[in-house]
Amino acid sequence: MSKSFGEWLREMRKNRGLTLVDVTDLVGVSNPYLSQVETGRNAPSLGVMDELSKAYQVPLYIIIEKAGYDLGFDAPKENTELRNKLSQIKNILKE
């Protein structure tokens, strides 16, 4: 059984010996917000995913794919901002 995105993030954090407070300081989000992301009660914005990729030293596309977005397809229609950003990322990757 595959891990959820939140479980994967929590594992990444713990494997790096980081606390929630450490990561919230690096990413610039609140402790409750990151906890909600790790438990699947909240989805991170693309900006937060970008900061998480820097904090965990993982390419952004890995974070995006682990969050459940396929770079071969558009993001859900209701999230226009994320869909536009994913489109920009796909164009950069094609270059």
C-alpha cells in the first residue's frame, strides 16, 4: 500500500531529524498548517510545495507528483492558480 502525501512528508521530515517547528521555520508556515498537511486535512499551495522541496532538498516535481498531480495532465479545474503554475513547469521541463 502506498503512503499518502502527508505520510511521505512526515517521513521525509523525520528522516532528516527535523521537527515540525524546524520545518515551519524553513518553509514559513504555521505549525498547525504543516501538521494538517501531514495528516491529510489540508493541501499545500504550490508556493508551500516549492518551499518544502527546498527544505527537504527534493526536486519540486517530486513534491508535486507525491501530492498527487501528474505533470502530464492539468491540475483540478477548480484550482486555476495551481493549474497555471503546473503548465509553466511543464513548459520549462520541455525546454
